[in-house]
Amino acid sequence: MPNFKLALSCASLVCLVAAPILAAQEAVNVADLVEIDAAPLDRSQAGRVVSYSDSLTEARPAVVSVYAKSLSSSLSREELLMQQLFGVRPRRQQAPQFGLGSGVIVSGNGYIITNNHVISRADEIKVQLDSQRIYDAVLVGTDPSTDIAVLKIETEVELPSIKLADSDQIEVGDVVFAIGNPLGVGKTVTMGIVSATKRQEMGVIAGGFENFIQTDAPINSGNSGGALVDAKGRLIGINTLIQTDGASTGNIGIGFAVPVNLAYSVMTDLVETGAVSRGFLGVGIESLDEDKAEFFGVDSLNGALVNQVNPNTPAAEAGILAGDVIVELDGVAVDSPSDLRIKIAARKPGETVSIALIREKTREEVVVVLAERGGDGQIISSANPNARFLKGVSVASLTDELRADHQVGDEVQGVVITAVQDDSPYVRLLPVGMVIQSINGKQVRSEQEAAQALKRDAKNMFHVAFRGVNRWVGVEVD
């Protein structure tokens, strides 16, 4: 079993207060802020290259150091409960913990992409630029499913930002550079090549979407969230983790980065809507082997074999059947079940896609209108795809990762509060990490169910669990 290590110099921390979330503001169009250069590399150039200094001149200042401060949870259950219910401060102070990562400025007005694991447990986030000036950073939003987070810093001057390339165009063998602050030594550039693309199903992000670029450019602790750039100095990925041999914790030449196309899509959703929405098809799929390919009439082992079609889903409505082999999405080949899952998730709810499939050894095409994927894979009704819960409160269906993050036992079922904005009317009543088990006597397992159970302009009764204690909370909803 390979060993993976997130490229972050930080202890495993538990925090009691969420990092600040960016308050609601005027609508932002990310496409107007970020510079994209999708031109392909000229791979025909011959001659000896003696330096890449010019290519990296603009990229280097756009990479920043990210410092995350968190409070360790060394308090007893009784102290935690007293603090939550009555505001009683513990006699002993919590020891601050510090983590180091990197980030990439992608717009002159201060939007920064980094890794979720760099800041996921932070109470306070600071960013340091090449000028050595340090800024307080506000957390715009996070997407644990891709390990991407977006920060924002405020400044009156235009900040150095990086151009974004089209990561779909990269090829194995392309020269790349990793830029970050490894081990806290300061801004560092290392060189390598693209070793592989579409590294999927690695099991690093539980239940998430893995589609990594692999590189041998040296990446070490502190590089997490930093830039992977091409020979023209354009951003092609966000450095995320390394694979180790188990005997060492340092770089052995196998590093992974989130492709910039995926990171940019996540950023756009987080900045413009505050949440990431993903398409949902509604099928169970598996890979092909030689026997299955022969039986179903497919001439290769590429594609995704449908083994289940869930009722009342876009796939069922479009007439997709168990035994169909999905081979293309909008004219682009589907390599594997993972590839199909990532391609569908990259689309937006309500979007129409064309799916080519092999059925009884005959090629057919079906048109599907995608629904929205919920936190645990359930469908959110396309009639109300953007249903939200309470003002300034973000909730998610419980996953193994969220249970671990918030110390929630397996016996607790419901939705966990993942973020509360500072200006939310519920900021003191509903803390991050609290699990809402039922609302007005109705069990809730998703944001959609929670929203539907609410009574507007009335007092609602929540059954909640927090730090091992169950209780009832009255919540007035406007």
C-alpha cells in the first residue's frame, strides 16, 4: 500500500472555532478578474535552453506563504460544554498550533487559491508576500472534495497575479516547475516534468474527486497550495501531496497537483455562489475486463459499465439501462468509471449533456439533463437546485472525513454545520461542528431535507448533538 503525505508542515489539529468566512458582498464575476492564457505550448522548438528565468519572473511573486493558526483541543468534555452553553472560559489557556503552506494569487484584487487541508482547521489565517508584508486573510470557501480552498486579502495596491493555462492540454514530458515555501526555508523553485496525468482512484480524498497531475518536480512539506507552472510560467496545477516509500517523509520524486482547470472551476463557484454545485447522473458504474467487454460488445476496456440505474434520476429519465457501456460524454472519450464520475461532477446542475453508449453491441446516444449532487451523493431536486438552509449557515451531510474533523460518533446521524458567517443571526446559537439530527421532529440527512423541514416566520425545534451531548435548541427563523 503506497504512503501518501500532504505537503503541509502542520500538526494534526482540532479547533473549536471556524476560520472567518467572507461575508456576503456584491456579485463577483471571476472571469473578469483572472487572466487565462489557453494557448498550447510550442513543443517544436529546438535548441539549447540555458535558463527559464524570464518565464518565471511573473509567476514567482504570485506564490505566497500561508500561515494557519489553530487552537488545540485539550479541554475536557465538561469544560467544552460549559464554554458552549454558558460562555464560561476555561482556567487553562489553549495552546496555539501553527501550520505552514503556500498559496497562489490568481487575481490582482487578492483572490488566492490554496489547499483545503492547509487551512481547514485554522482559527486565523495570514498570508506573506515577496515584499515580506503580511496580510490577514479571509476564508471565502472550501471544497474538501477536491482539497481546494479560496482566500481573499484586502489591499489598496494591485497584487502580482499568475496567468492560468489550460491544464487539459498538458502532456507527459512537459517541463514544469513547483513554486512554494518548502519546510519554511523561503520561496523555492524546483524543476521536473509531467510524469503522468489523470491519476485517479488513489484513495487520498475519501469520497472526493481525484484527477491529479503527477510530477517529479521536488515537492516537500510547506509546498501544499503552491503553484505548478509550465515552461511559460503559467499555472497548470496546485501542488497538493507527495507519495513516500514509508521509510522517509521527504520527496522521492512522486508529487501530485490538482489541475488548474478543476481548481478554477471550484474557485468560480465559491466566489460567485458560496458553494460548489456538481452534476449528478444517477448510475452505479464499474470497470470493464476482457470478458465483460466481449459480452457487451465493446472493442476496448475503456468506458464505464452501468450496473445500476437509480429510480427518479436523470439517467432513469433518459432511458439509460443496466448493461449499457458509457463510452463518450459530449464527444469526449470516457476512459474509466472514475473518468466519467469526474466529467459528470464537473458539469453544472440543469446542464444538458450527450452520452454515447454501447447497448446490445450497438452504439446509441442519449441526451441527459443533469440534477445536482448532494453532499452524500443524493439528488437535490432540479426544481430547486440551489436550496439553502439558514442565512450564513452552511451544512453538509455527514461523511467519514467530516465525522473525523468534528469528532462525531458513528451513532449520530444528521447534517453537520461546516461554516457560520460572522454576520449570521445564528452565529452564537449554531456553532461549527454541531450536528442537526432533526428539525420539528423530522429527521434530516441533507441540506435539502433540512431546508424543507424548516418553518419560516416561526420558532423551530432542533434536536442537536455537540461534543458528545444531545439537546434541543429553539431556533427562530424569519
